[in-house]
Amino acid sequence: MVEDTPPGISIHDITPQVRSCVAKHFANRRSHQRDGVVHLISRHTTTAVTINEDEALLRKDIAKFLQHMAPPDAEYKHNQLELRPASEKDRAAIERNWMSQGKGTLEEFMAQEPKNAHSHLLAITIGQSETIPVAGGELALGQWQPLGYASLPDRVWTYLGLERQVAAGLVIRSRVRLGSGWKLFVLGATLSPYQSMQSSLHLFSEITSLISYGLRLFHVASNK
């Protein structure tokens, strides 16, 4: 499945793709174990992953809120392309990820570099990973908690699709077009079984009890 996302900020429900991957993972296992955890990570610096309600008008509210938080047309030092690379470390990163791979010169890299500082800031704010428990082969999400893929770049087209299942879980590739060139980034997830779901729930219960005990001690100390 390939989903064409529009330019600018947009939120997309990727729960069906992740559920499909989880189902395929367990279908290929001889063990009857159906508990585990999904680690979902966006490996592009201007996209994010979140868990929230997927409602049409709420998506518009989220986009408006994010645009207000980091306006695309505000002044950002990262967008002052004429001053970059601003350090030897930055130059080395461009050399490693661009020139050494035969993609072009430093000047060609800077020519295709978008002014997207606001997208980086929003990705940091939202977060680029989520961990979801799996119980009985199903994602342990709340009733109104789908997995959201946030495409944050301005004037960038993102194509999201499930590529293949790998040994540890899955790989979802997100293909991003910048100008006339293509960049390929990975939104990956791995599925690792618990030794015992019961033991994990017990550990969670113990941690909760310790936190509750600590809060009671704090309350007693505060009242003295």
C-alpha cells in the first residue's frame, strides 16, 4: 500500500499497516506465543509518530496548532543556507551522506537543501518513536488510539508503504521527494516477544505500587 501525502503538515493513520505486519509476524512463527511489543520509529528527521484520536476536524486542529507552534515562514538559523555548513562536523556529515555516495558536490547538496527548520522542531516536539504492547496477537491500543504518522516537511511529498517483513519484524519505507531528486527513509518497527506477558504485567504492577508508595511518603513529608 502506498499513500500519497500532501505538502505541509498532515497526519495519517498507519494502524492497519502495523496490524498487518503483526499478523504476518505471528503467522510465520511456530510458537503459540502471541504476546510481544512493537517498536515503531521514524528514521527521517522531519516526520514523527504519535498515538492519538484520528478524527477529520481534529487533524485540522493539530495541523493549525503545529503551524502556530513553529511557523514555516519564521526566521530560523538552519534556513540560512548561505552560512552552511557552519562547522567541520556539519561538513563531514555532508561528505559522509552525500558526496562520498556519489550524489554530487557540496554546492549541489546545498542547492537541493530545503528550508525546513520548523519541520525539525515539530518532529522533536511530537517524537519519532512509539512502543506498543501486543497481547494475544493484537495491538494493545485504546479504543480511540490509532497510530499516527505525521508528515511535517513543507513542499515535500511523502510516499508511505509497507515494503517487506524482515527477521525481527517489519520495514516500512517512506520515500520523500525533494525537488527533482528522491530520498529514501525508513519507518521501521520490530516485534519482540515477552518471555511472559504475565511477568511483564506483574513488573508493571510492582512499579506502579512503588510510585504510589513514593507519592504517599511525599504527601506525609509535605504535611509535617
